[in-house]
Amino acid sequence: MSTSGGRPKELGAFLCTRRAELTPQQVGLPSDGTPRRVAGLRRAEVARLASISTDYYTRIEQGRMPASTPVLEALARALRLSPDQRSYLLGLAGRPPAEPPARATAEVTEHNRRLLAQLATGPAVVVTRTMDVLAWNPPAAALLTDFGRHPVRDRNYVWLLFNDPVLRSRYRDWADGARACVAHLRMHTARRPDDPRLHRLLARMADHVEFQRWWQAREVAVHASGNKRFRHPLVGDLTLDWDTLTSATAPDQHIVVWTAEPGSASEHRLHALTARSVAAAPPGPAAEPVTGPPEEPSTEPVTGPTADPSTEPATGTRRGAPEPA
């Protein structure tokens, strides 16, 4: 018996992974002193915390019985899930409102192209929820990597973060950034498990040991802003804040902008880098479709590592936008 509209096997795997991260002491349960064959809470302990029977919880974790929303909420509290993890759990059970289907092609809108061109003072890129890089300005190419030198099919932030030595070397905390990207992608699978772009990316990342380790950890997170540290061969170390802007006209496209604290050494270095890039670049941002010709959407849910348009810009960040590491 499966959860209607949900993905019970992945839901069970997510619950199993989360309970393995907790100890009885962390959730206020006494230890009985007996050795544990595996790390983390036992099923009976999770069931006790959620006020359900052990048999009921076991069936949920094994994907053999659906869970009601109240039970899912109780499990989220029992496992100390974060808001993002709770959202992911409900998504796996088919509980949140359905999002509109992803478009087969991903061409940057003219509005976003124009806005990007006007952001000449700082690095900015246009990305999709699966982190396909649709467009970028010269400062972004100078700070991160020259996206135009990569084939269109490779212009995905996650792919480049793991495969482009230039982008990888620019991150002073590469592992933290890469892990955050993987957590965002995992979150996306609950919302749109049949997204063909996601399937293609996961298939291409099948041989990356680090990616697969973090993917199987089933960490989930969505952030609209953050702070990253870079190391650039021309200007040195920079500490930059990033924010995500989303237009109501193209909710699947997000403009990510990096800025520096006013008066800081990072601001001076970013200005120097920007001046170099703008002087050397042709006018206007680069932009090409990243997905090629339209394809038939996949009908298989993501269950494993490889199968597994207003005229005004947004005035703030919007939850659910991708995190560009």
C-alpha cells in the first residue's frame, strides 16, 4: 500500500536516515544500556516519541503504509526536523500543493536579461531551480568561471562545481558550498520528482563519489541568501554576501547577486575585479538556452542517485530559490 500521490520508499529512506543521526539522549529518552547494532534511534523509540505503534511506524518506514498529515507532523517533531526537512517529508508524502510543471526548455526571459545587463557593479547570474546557468554578466565570469567556454549542456552550477577546476578552486570552503548545492537538489526532488533536467543531471553525476555520498545523506535545505568566501588569483581573498531575486513573471528563474560589505577589503577587491572584467568584456550579458531542443518529460520519480512573466523586478528574496553554493 503506497501513500497516495507520494513516494513511500524515499519517504521511508529519509526517515531512516534522520533517525540514524539522533541518540536517545538528544531526544530525552533514557538509554537502556544494551548495545546497538546500528547508530541512532530504534524504530520503537521513534514510534514512542511520535505516539504511534512500533508496527505502524515500521510499515511507514518500509513504504507499506501511508501516513496521515498529523502523523507526519508528529514524526517531524520526534526526529527534530528542520523546517526544510519537514517540508521535504511532507512533499514526499504528496501533501504540499502541487507546483506547476517544469518547462521543457529554459530560455532566459527578456526581463531577466535586461536586469542582468544593468547589474554591472557586481557578479550576477540567472539560474533555474536545478541550477542550470542561463545567463551571466562579466563580473560573474571573472569571479567564478567563464561560463561561455563550457558547452551549453555543461552550464549547470552543480556540474561545474564538481567538474570545473577553475570554479572549484575559487571556493575557499568548497566542500561546504558543494554540499549545500546537493541539499538544494535533494529538496527539488520532493517538489518535482519527474523533472527531466534533474534526471539528466543526476545521471551525469553518478560517478562522482563526493556527490553520491552527500546525495545519499538526504540532507535538504533551501536558502535565499548567504555568505561565501572566495579566493581569486588576481585580487586575493573575498568574503561576499549573495541574495536571490525572483520575478513573478518567471518563477523558475532566479537572479543570484553577490555583494560585499561597504568599505571592506572585499569591496575594494570586488571593484577591482569588476573593473577588469567590464573593460575586457563585450557589451551585454552572455546568455544561451541550457537544455537544447524540447524533450519529453520523464515520468519516473527520482528514487535514487541516478534515477533516483510582471515587468517589475522582484524587490526581495523568495524562499524556494536555489542556493548557488
